[in-house]
Amino acid sequence: MQSPLFNHAEQQSQERYVIQNPQLLRVSLTGQDDVLARKGAMVAYQGLVDFDGEYQTANQRRARARTGEGLDLMRCSGQGTVYFANLAQYVHVVEVEQEGLTVDSAYVLALDSTLHTEVIAVDSQYGISGSGKYQLNISGRGKVALMTSGQPLMIQVTPEKYVSVDADAIVAWSTGLRVQMQAQTHNSSVRRRRGDTGEGWELSFLGQGFALVQPSEVMPPQHAAIGQGIAAQYGAGQHGAHGQNQNNAWN
């Protein structure tokens, strides 16, 4: 049999995480360190690999119920090779070190089981109920695979150059950055958005690090419910600001 399809054969590498193609991740398991992956993200595997639901602690369950932020994971263990993908989104591998990574959990495809995750809050400068944003802090040493809708933009943040990003386009940022959520307005009233531009909430970053932005302001399709409540009224997008979840969490 002959076909150009055979040009897409398995990549050969000794690395644990390999980008098989821009939308497909290959992870090697050696029987020592497990990998945690988004539930249902496995598209193929080779070898003796077990897939189990990942246990959540009581604190993780409470944080998920209160904020809507968290990870639905499966634990992959054994010896072999596993391929992960999610709705043909672009995949990027990040090495997490001392500075840590803050990320929207909707964009996590897989991560090393040795990494630690914790839900944190990003406050609104206006103090409006329901207008904050919850994110996931990833700390420790290991690798995490992120997803973006389209090819992303990595923006460097320095003390001399602060960066503002649409809350519906941000994917991740360096944990050490100072961040505040604010409305894109042209006067003191949060109800007066910037003309008729359609722009809503933004995150402002200061310090030393990076911010990862995707060229899309929509959620992954499996989470595409439009936000309701007060946060949505003030321009909090259906994904970046988690309007529907925070309206429930704050009331």
C-alpha cells in the first residue's frame, strides 16, 4: 500500500513529551513517572498502559464547586507510548520550573504527575460580585502540555513594559507576575465600555515574565456555554472571565 499518509508516521525520539504534529502530543511512559491527562484525550497508545480516573482531594472538590476551576484528569501509567489530542487544538509543551505557571485549566492537555496544582483568584479592580477570575497555579518541576485555538503569541513582560490581554484570549502566564483584572473603559463607570468596540475585561500584567495569548476569544467547543449573570453583563467573556461560574460562586 502506498499513500502520502505514510509521511505522517510516528516520530522517533528519546524525549518524554514529543509534538507528533502541531495538534497531536506523544508521551512516553517508562513505568516510573505517570502522566495526568485530560479525560478522554487519548487517541491511540502502544504497549502496556493503564488508564484510571484521577482521585481528587476534598479540598480540590470544594475549590472546583466554589470556583468552577479545576482539572478533570485521568492517570496514565505503565510502559508504552500514548497519543493525546483535543478537538485538533494546537499543542505546546512547557517546562515548569521554580517560577511556576498560571493557566486556565480549559487549556491543559496533560502534565507530569509530580507537578502540584492549586486554584487561585484574580481580583477585579472594581470589586464587583462575580467579576473576578479563577485560574490554576502549576508549581514544581516537570512538563505540562497546553492547548490553544490557533498558533499563539508569547509576549514578554518586563518592569519597563507592562502588558494587557483580553481576558478571553489569555491562556497562561508566569506565576511571579502581578496581575489585575479590569474593565476596558473610557470613564469611571464600569457600565460604560470602550465605545462600541465589543471589548470587555482585560488582564494587566506587571513584573518579569511572559504571557501566552491565543488568536481566539472563544472557549474550546466542549465548554461553549455563554456566561450569565452580572459578570456577563459587564463584558466578562464566556471563557476568560468564567462569568457563569463566578456568578454562582459569589452569590
